[in-house]
Amino acid sequence: MSSDHRKNILNIFQSALAAVNGRARVRDRLKDRPFPGKIYMVAVGKAACAMAQGAQDALGNGIADALIITKRGHAESLPWPVLETGHPLVDESSLEAGKRLFVFVDRIPKEAPVLVLISGGASALVEALPPAISLELFQKINRWILASGLDINDFNRIRRRMSRIKGGRLAKALFPRPVLCLIISDVADNDLRAIGSGPLVADENLRRPLTLKGLPDFLTGALQHMPPAPAPDDACFQKVKREIVATLDNAKSAALEAAKKLGYLAVLESGFVSGDAVDAGTRLAKKLLESESGVVHVWGGETTVMLPESPGRGGRNQSMALAAAVKLQGQHNSWFLAAGTDGTDGPTEDAGAVVDGETVTRGVAAGFSAEQSLVRADAGSFLEASGDLVATGPTGTNVMDIMIGFRENSGN
């Protein structure tokens, strides 16, 4: 029966992914309200290929031309150029994609409608920097931010200021063409300014000083070279229509329904899980142990990890899962999953992990220490040894992270 619960938790997670799949969500939106005439398409993000396929399903030959930009390993065969670029750090390929994007935009007739598809990862996958900011400096800034524990909103607040694409600047480049932008949200509160760093969204904050404290001198110096951004009342934004087609709440609701269909009682946890990944894993496992047994709990959110100087293998979900496993140690009737909906967790090819009350025992028997693995940000090595990693491959979506917990009735 234990293996059934683990299998069911993984199936619940897969149901959540299917509900926010980019191909299905874009196809359904465009079939419901077709895009008239010949259109030009730009798709950027981890789910770019899936979203482009959805547009192709709905519009077929109605797409005159397109440019697709996605993460390495996420490319699909499409009738248009598909560029695979850097993530989570901007690299030379990201800058080349920025050049290709501007060339593509310049070729679009001024009256032609444009479909823009945006999903998580877009901030790193395509970039155009001001002349005073080198790639080396920008990568240094990004590495500092990734290791600092800043959440994604603060990360994007910084990146928007240094880009010639983000912070509404792509809307200015596309003007006067009419634009429909369909979006898969990977940020809390579905803030359009933060998704992909808001390339088609007005951001009044760009006209105010950045209030983040503790920034290193090399970052504050780079911020002095912020390229001009269009004002919130700029005419370019009147030509842009934006719609979110998939969110974390959609995925959580689908997980809840999947659990119920499998015969479980289920609870949708409304709070957004954030903060330190290790603290979050401990907190959620504690709640699971203190809650009524026989109930599946569904959480969602995005945590952070403070990286040591030489981090090991893993990401925030693997750290969260291992921390939960420490709390669940000896509880042979408990399971906890933490996984990224994009199919990747940090700089790994694993989505996360599903742990249980014997995870720590298995990992220790293989020669690992859970506590040391967490300190070294090396949870992935421990979880590989314990046999608990979850690998999905690219999922065609990205709505942050899902956590699922279950504690079996002691009589079962």
C-alpha cells in the first residue's frame, strides 16, 4: 500500500502539470477566440515550444512567421527557428537571441498583428544590455542575486532596470502593431511586471529609485546605466492586450481534484509557500504530522536557498523535500513531494523529490548525512542515494512549485 500512495502522489502531480500545459492552454484560448488574419508570433520561456504548438494547433497557416526562444533541452521541432539559450544565467546565446528578436520585430509589417507567448525563464533566455554593461558584469550580478536569497520579485526588479527588452521596452519596439500576449504565470500574485520581467508591461517603479538594501557596489554602479523605459501612459501600451492562461492556482486546483478522484480526502492550502526552502520543508512536514491523517494536502509557492561558496547538487525543492524528510524520519506512513512544475529544480534535470519516513534511513545507509547535505546545498546527492528524486523532463509549463503531503491512517 505504501508504494501505491507514492505512485498516487506522483500521479496527482502529473495531473497538476497537465492542467497548466502550455500547448493545451494556448490552443483552447485561441480556438475559443480566434486571432483574425495572418499573424506573427514570438514565444519566449521554458514553455515556449509547447505554447507555440498550441498556437499552431489553433491557427495553422494563419501564422505568417515566428521566432521561438527557450531553455536548452526544452526545444521541440517546429516550422520556425527555435533558439536554445542560457538559463538561469544570461549568456552569449541569450544576447544573440536578443539581437535576433529585434531583427525579427523589424521585419514585421507595421499593421500586422503580433502574438507574444511568455512563460517563466524568459528573463534569462533573451536579453539586450545597454552598452555600459558587459555580459561578464551582468553574469556577476545574476550570480550574486541567485546566491543572495532574494525572491524572484526582487530579482526581476533589478533585471528590469538593466534591460533593453524588459520593463515595457519590447512593447515600444513592437508599436504600432496590435499585440496579444498570452502568459503562463510563474510569480506570486500573477504580477505582469514580474513575469518574464514584463517586456510588454508598463512599470511605474522604473521611474523611482530602487529601495533594496545591501546591494554590492558593482550592482548599484550598473543600475546607473538603466536604459529609458516607456512611461505608463505611453501609446504603445494601448496596443497591447495581455491575458494569463495558466497559474499556480490552476495547478493546485487540478491536484486537489485528482486526489479526490483517487479516493482521498483532500485540502487545498491557500497560503503561498515562500522563504527559506529548508525552513519551509520543516514547517510543512510539521503541519502534515499535526494534521488529521488520511488527508492529502496541496500547497504551492516558491522558496529560496542561500547558497554556500561551493554548492553541491540540487535546488530549492530538493532542499525542501530533504528538510521535510528529516522531520518525517521514523513516520513510516507519511509522504511529501516538492517539485518544480517546469520539470527542473535549480541547475539540475530533476524536478524535485518525493520523500517518506524512511528517506533519511536510506540515505544514511548509503553514506550520506542529511544535515550536512542541507548545509552544503547538496540535497540532490542525498536524494539520489535514497531513491527519491523526481524526473519529469520538460513539462511545457512553469507555474512555480507544487508540494503534496499525505499521512496515512494508522489503521490502514
